[in-house]
Amino acid sequence: MTSEPPNVLSPKGITDEHAAAEDAPVFPAGAGITGDTSVDGLITHLAGIPGLPIDEHNALYTGLHDGLLAELNADLSADHDAS
């Protein structure tokens, strides 16, 4: 006679299935708008993270970091008219 094991309760009284659902990552609904078009363009790539294989996360975050660093270090004087 074989039977399925009953749902095991955790110390908190939560079934294994419920605990697994609670451990799932929660992603924000979307990237915010910063008002800087260059930065906004970069952070839109964050929306693809939930569907991206984990081994590709590092490349996405590295590219985002490098792009944001480049924007931070950009010469802003080129964006302003000389008076």
C-alpha cells in the first residue's frame, strides 16, 4: 500500500507548498521614472530580470552599473548652453 505523504507542517504551521510560495522572489511592478532620460533608459532593462536565467543576472547588473556610472561621470557642461 503506497500513499502520498501528508503535507508537512512547518514549525509555524504552514504547509510546504505555502512556504515555497512565500520563498518565491517578489519583483517590483516596474522601474520608476527618474526624470533623467538617460537613466530611465538604462533602468528599463530591470524589467527583464524576472524572466532571465539566474546565470545571466550578473551581466545585466554589470551593464546597468557601468551605464549608470558613465552617466554619473558624464560632462554635464555639454548639456548646457554657454552664456
